[in-house]
Amino acid sequence: MSEFSGFGRVLMIVGILLFSVGFVLWIGDRIPFAGRLPGDIVVRREGFRLYFPIVTCIVVSIVLTLVLNLISRR
């Protein structure tokens, strides 16, 4: 059974990540600043809409980097 312990750990981590992403998508509309930061690009034309939340992506990246660095130092 020891050869399956690593696989079990990977499955648990993937499950936690999927749950986290699903939770964020579920409550995404309730986060007041998500996708509406200055610098996010929105282009609206007739029959076309382009939305690229560049600043929101940068903020999320910085927060995740800090959290993962704090977790990995233990």
C-alpha cells in the first residue's frame, strides 16, 4: 500500500484546489473589487465585448505568491 500513498496525497491536493476554485467562482460576484480595479481593460463595441482583468490577475498572483511562500516555509 505504500506505493499508493503519494498518489492519494496528489488526489487530496487536487481535490482541495478544485474545491477552492469552485468556491471562489461561486462567491465571485460578492467580492466587491474583483474585476473592477483601475487598469482592468474593458472594450465594448456593438456585438462584441472584450474583458481582460490584468490588474486583478496581478493582485491575485501577488496574494497567492505570498500565501504559498508562507506555507512552504514551515
